[in-house]
Amino acid sequence: MCTQGSVLLTGLLICIWSAFTDGAGVSIVGGKEVKAHSKPWMVSVQRSQQHVCGGVLIQDQWVLTAAHCSMSFPSLGDVTVLLGAHSLKKEKNTIRVGIERCEIPQTFNEKTKADDIMLIKLKDKVKVKKEKVKPFKLPKSYKDILPKTKCQVIGWGVTDPKVQKPKPSDTLRGVEVAIIDRDYCACLYNKNLVITEDMLCAGNKNPKHDACQGDSGGPLECNKNLVGLVSGGTGCGDPKKPGVYTRLSEKHVSWIKNIIKRQSNSTVF
């Protein structure tokens, strides 16, 4: 029987380049459309102008997303990010920028979901457009997020994964989820998934309320703070298989700052 606990486990970290299983590239199931331009840091990562993953603008030339999203674009030539959008079909007054490079931790492991985080350096710096485009500040505190904390996950992912050819949502949507104890989450996955201190689990007791295909790399917000990124899980909207998130822990934030400092010789945070 699965019961709540708090033991932290550490998984084997091996760099493997392959796609996630069910729930990979995860859209918002359930939830509702968010107020237009209320999330000015939200990014749509696209290939051939088709939505692939979510992302978060953290500086004027840097976007944070999930490492496994890179499997959807082996070549950067046709990859762009769209900023300032609410509806993906309406690009007026949005900003589309190409990608200069991607940075992924050598310890990223597709199988264990360890260090599923990626930095995208844009070809050009984007201009902040008042309320439509604005970076999301990285967390200054590395305190763990307590179980039962209410959070919001946001994205353009599919809203009905059961249709034959699920498509991303046209408009940005969000759903409330609650943080789940790591041991309990691992138990729900029959111990097949190691939930480390650099990861979070979150779910909703209501069926069909979850992140899903197309939401990967999007933000997990708790108390208006950026605390994680959508990583994966099994299926969409199953309360017994909660979503798994990359936590913006001290380890991950230090990695982010080191990469940006090395690339730009800047310490602007």
C-alpha cells in the first residue's frame, strides 16, 4: 500500500538520447484558459512553426525548457521560439526568434528523468514589451516545496489525449495541481521511477486534470514563484500517475547561472 513519506532517493545518471514514453511532450487536460498575456514569460518552442514544447523566458536571450524536448528537433535550423503569444494562431504583436544553441546537462537521463532541463540561447535578444514579454525570475530560495502545496501548471498542450490525432490547444491554459510526497509518488509508480530531491511530483485528485502532450518544459508555479518544469509521467490526467517535474533546486539553478555566465560573461540575475 502506498503511504506518505519523505525519504529521498538518488538514481543512476547516464546520458541517453531517446524520447520519453507516455506523457512526454506533455498539454493541459482539464483546467481553463488563462487570462491573455498574464504569463508574459511563457514561450512556445516550435519546429517548422508547429508547437512542440513549452518554455520559460528567464533572460532576454535565454529560455528554460525540458531536455527531452530536444528529441523533437535534432536540427536547430527550423526551430524557433514564439514569445508574447496567447493564441498560437494569432501571431500579431508576438516575437519569433531563432535558436543559436542548446545546453543540456551531461547527467540528463531519459530513462530516470534525472536532470531533464535545457537552456536555449536565442539568436537575438528580445525586447521586453511591457506586459506581453517579461522574464520570469529564478528562485532565490532553495527550500523544498512541501506536499499539498497548491500550484499551477501552464501550457498549450493537448486537452483531450484520447482523440486519434491530438493537437495542441490554440490558447494558453492552466490547471491547479498539488505537490505530492516523493516516496508516495514513487510508490504510485511501483518504484519504477526514482524521485530525487531535484524532482517534484504534482497531481490533482480529479481525473483528467493534469499536464499532457505539448506541455513539457512549461512552468510549474507555486505561490507565484517558478519552482519547476514539466518533465513527464505516465498518461495524462490519471490521479494514480501524477505528473513529474524538474525542480529548480540549488543544483539546477547553479547549473543555469554557470552556463549563462560562461556564454555571456554576465552575472545579471
